[in-house]
Amino acid sequence: MTGGIMKLLIVEDDADTASFVRYVLEQERYTVKTAATAFEARGYLKSFKPDLIILDRGLPDADGLDFCRELKLLPRCAHIPVLFLSAAKSPADVVDGFNSGASDYVTKPFGFVELVARVQALLRKPGLTGMRHA
Ligand code: CA
């Protein structure tokens, strides 16, 4: 493992949730950016290459499921794991999340200890930036 600081992008329009998640993940020494809209996230993703994207399903300018599918079709983003953060919590909602290409799905309200554990689990899967063996 080469280590290095992992970078996360949170796409969440609820400012309280975004700042709380950001705070918790910064305590874990991740570099965190937040975007409040899909439009803003698209802009960041032109230059910022996150190791993980945390995505709200209900964005003001996009359905998170559609945005996740969009990311999975972009060559420079397709490999980045997406973790959904959503109040939609029926089994069908969760399945829709995974079928859109997400790697994990956390329902709101969530506990930060569980969120951090899930983020860490996604970031230690082989094949991710910074964790490849030469
Ligand atoms: Ca929302």
C-alpha cells in the first residue's frame, strides 16, 4: 500500500448533512470537497479526482440515480466507488441504488460510526487509486 491521502467528494444539497459528513470524514484525515448540485459536482470532477463519491439521491438538479449512471459512463469517473446517502430506504430503493452502479447504500438517518466504517471498507478494496500493487 502506498498510503496517501484519500479524497472524497460529497454531493449533497442539504447543507447541515453535507457539513456534518464533511466534518466527520475530515476527522478521519480524508480530503473532502462538497458539491450541492450535480452541476457543481460535474465541475469539480473535471480536475478533482476523488477516491470515493458520497451521493445524495435527491439533488435539486438531478435524480441521484441518474447522476450515478452518468458517472459510471464517464471513463474518468467510472472506477470511482459511489456510496448513496438517502432517506429512501425500502428494499426496492436500495436495489435501485446498486443497479445504478453504486457500491454501497446508507439510509438516513445514519450513524457516523457506521458511515466511516463503510467509507473505510470501500477505500480498502483492491484496485483503487493508491492501493494498487505495482
Ligand atoms: Ca437532497
